[in-house]
Amino acid sequence: MRAITKRELKSYFTSPIGYVCVAMILALYGYYFFQVLMLRSSSYISSVYATMFIWSMMIIPIITMRSFSEEMRNRTDQALLTAPVGVTSIVAGKFLAALAVYTIAMVGTLIPVAVIGLFSAPEWALVFGNFFGSLLYGAAMISIGIFISSLTQSQIVAAIGTFGISILLLVVDQLTSLVSNTVAVKLIGWLSFNTRYQPFTKGIFDLSSIVFFLSVIAVFIFLTARKLESRRWS
């Protein structure tokens, strides 16, 4: 798994995609944080993260679209699948590499917070709550994006599919107004990524939300591994 992670991480930064994704996230966060800096107020940091993680969700499809789609298009997937390593390790390696790219960008977003700290005292519980929540949310979306990538040879289709799901997961809680069934309403609320993310915006490290996101990651890594396993023997 370590070898797969290193190979994938290297491939991100031997091509423009890794730099572009990191630069896009940092540019967006930098712009919004600059607005906060001009106000010299730390009370807006939470709202900045709450807004900006949505933009991050739009960049994650670019990070994950090549994970397996590129392997299938270049017909290198069979060589990968016949390597002396478990399929789950292959998927986990690609997941960790994509997560590393996203994490590098997210760590960079803490730099403007430090600058704001020169003028005011940021509420660090809110800052790290939003930061940690964004990482978990992003990791869950990365696992979904990698799964979508394993379903198609087209990177564009993989990116659009992941983007569509990310939008659906953002607005799914708004569907409760269209549903009258109490059980369905509770189920939608339970599945809503946005609802699960909200405690972190308040600086609350909610255990149920952490378990939820980790479970999503585990489920989609498992599904991707099973998809690849079926291709290995086909």
C-alpha cells in the first residue's frame, strides 16, 4: 500500500493536476480570508470555512477523476491488478494519495488564520473544528470519487459523476420539505453530509459525525475493491 501511495502521490505532482488543485483551493481560501483580514474580525472565520468547503467539494472530482479511469483508459489496470498486493491495498493507496493532495491544500489554509491572529484572537476551537470537519467531509467525498472512477474509463464522466453526487449530498437535507413520511425524513437527515458537517462549524467534534464519515470512507473503499476484484477475474 505504501508503494502505491508513493507512486500515486508522485504522479499527482509530476503532472499539473496536483499543483492546479492545490493552487485553486488555496486561491479561493486566500481570497475569502483576505476579506476577513480586511475586517480584522475572527468571528467570520467559521462562516468562511463553511462556505469554502463547498468550493473544495467542486475541486475534489478533479483530484479523483484519474484514479482508476486513467488506468483503464491506458490499459494498465490489469498490470496493477495482477501485482503482488491486495486489491484493498491498491484502493487504499490511491485514496491516501488523493487525500494527501487535499490535505496539503487544507493545511495551507491555516496560514491566513495565523495572519489574522496578528490582529485578533481567532476562536481556535472553531478554526480546528471547521478544518477537521472539512478534512473528514473531503475524505468521504474522495472515497466516493475513487469509486466512481472505477466505474468508467472516462475521466470527464468520473468527474461529472462525482460532482453530481457531491451536489446531491449537499442539498439532500432540503428534500425533507418535500417528504411527508417521518421515517424518510429522519433517514434523509441521517444521510445528509451537510447536517453531519454542521457540528464542526461550531467547534464541536461530534463523535457520531466522525463515525459517520469514517464509515462512508470504509464502505466506498470496500465497494471499489469489490468492483476491481470482479474485473480481476473477468
